[in-house]
Amino acid sequence: MFASVAASAVPHVLSHIPDPGLSYDEVLDQVTKRADLALPDQVLPLSRLHATPEGTIEVPGLSQLGLTVWSRRQLATLLGIRWDRWFASELVAPADRAEEINRRFRASGETWKIRARRPAHDEPSAGYAVLRAFVSPTYAPIDDLHVFETLGTVLAGQLDGIRFVRQDVTAESSQYAAVSMDEVDLGVGKTDRHRNGFLLANSEVGSRSLTFFSWIWRLVCTNGLVAPVSRLLRLVHRSRKEGVLRARFTEAVNLLPEGWRRTEMVLRQARQDQESDPGMALEVLVESYPELRPIAQTVYDAYEAEPEPTRFGIVQALTRAARGLPPERRLEVEELAGLVAAGRPAAPSAPEEVSF
């Protein structure tokens, strides 16, 4: 299909993959190695956990576990703690912090599933395993390895025609972007090469559902754009019958060519739609969308780096500015850019549901 369409406390972040990208087998190998680090999930009452002065959590069946940024945020929510405010190192001794957490553990009547893994070989871990997440006892994760094995089955015979150009794996989520080896010219007056593809976004730790987007990649700047109205698959992490994931992926992959065709039309039209005051248009977007306010100056600078007084120029400023964001935030801005490209930015969206 692709070849035939012309046109831990410290999370791992794997990105900036060099051209021409990684093959499916290369990415699958990395996904498999990460999956091999997993420890068995444990369903336990919080009252059986114990915090130590060293900052670890003792979990029956798993020994001492270090917290990631994500699992610490979850734990703070579960226990009603404002971690950074209450436990600043200059204010609270480690033993006092552990005592307060343990008091709240003992008082809790809740039961949670705990996901953990061994540390990677290059990960600073002080010898401890990693507490990845607290999720509901009914949470049935669709792990990345299962996703990739299913994708490989669905795309059998077509995998040589794609390359993965983005792989972002953090303590909170994972994203994998793949593109066709064929190029599409979306320039007006001069060549502007793009590649069609897809983006997989997932979380094994409860921060988001599994989602499959139609996606397009601009080669001159390696900016990505989530195509407008392009969410082709969304599955929450719960038990389902065998074969459902494969059926849903098959349906989503079959929808990709139409999604790409629609996106090419949208971007060509965006290049013809003039903006009489691009600066004002950007200011309106920044004021309208909270996710853009922290990067307002970056958005303005991105436009100045490649000024084009069209709707495409506005979109390009957003996707260029998004490159420096954490993966979870970058995807939000790329989705917004797709809506702007279509000329119909929606009302500010609610954040992706947290399913832990």
C-alpha cells in the first residue's frame, strides 16, 4: 500500500532518527528489548506498600522500586500529595517524607495494579527496578510489542516500503511515526517534498489510549503534521476478544490512502489561502489555545524563520515550534496544526483521558 501511493526517574526519549529512518524490523527489535524488561504486574492494596527514606517504594513480590516522573505524579494524585511543594529537599528530611507517605498508605483502602520493569542497561537506577505505573485492577494494557506484532501482520508484504522516522518513548507514553519511501510534491512554484505515513501513539502506563493517525512528514524541515480528522483507530486499555486489535488495524490501514489524499488537498489549498496579517493570526491562535501559550515566542520565531503569508505558513510555524516540546505535548500541537490547515480549528480540546 505504501509503495503504491504516490504522492525511570529519568525517562528514555528516543528520537531524531537519521534519514532514511529505521526499518520495521529494527524498531520491532527495540520494542522487544524494552518488553523483555517487564516484571509481572502485581495487584495489591496500597496499605501493603512501604516508602523508604531513599525515595523507593517497597512492593511485595517486586522488592524496592524507584519512581519515574509519571508514577510519582500518579502516586501524588492517589495519596493527595503536592509532592514538590510538600517534599522539597530544603524543607523536609527524607525520613519525614517517607513517614508521611507511609501514613497515607496505611490509611488507604484502595487496591491498584502495579506495573514495573527492570532498568535498562544504560539507565541510572541505583540498582533498583522501576515502578512504571499505578493502574486500575481491571486495566488490560495493549503493550507496544502486541501493537507492533499486530501491525506487522496487517502490513505483511508492505513493510519494505516504509521507514520509521520518529520514535519517542518516555515514562508516560510512546509514539512511532512511519512514512512511505515515495515522495509527494506539495509545493506551489517550487518543489516542497513530503512523505505520507502514519503515527502510532500509545501508553502502557495509563496516560492515554492506543491511537493510530494519518500523518504527513515535510522533508525540508522534518516537521510532522497530524492530518485533519485523521484519528483512524482509538482503543482504550481494557479486555477484549482475541482478533479485535487486528481487525481494527486492518480497517485503519485501509483508510490511510483516502486520508493522505484528503491531506494533500488540504495542504495545497492552505498554500493558496493568503493571510493578510500572519502575526495577528498567530496571536489569535496563541490566545485561543492554552497549549500554545507557553511556546508563544517559539511560534512567532518559527514563523520568522520561514515567513509565508498563507495558512500553510501558519501551520508550518506551529509544527516547527512543536519540535522542541516533550512528545506528549508535541502531538497535541501537531493535531491542532492539522485542524488549522483545514481552516476549521476546533474549540480547545480536553486533554486525553487518563485511564489509570
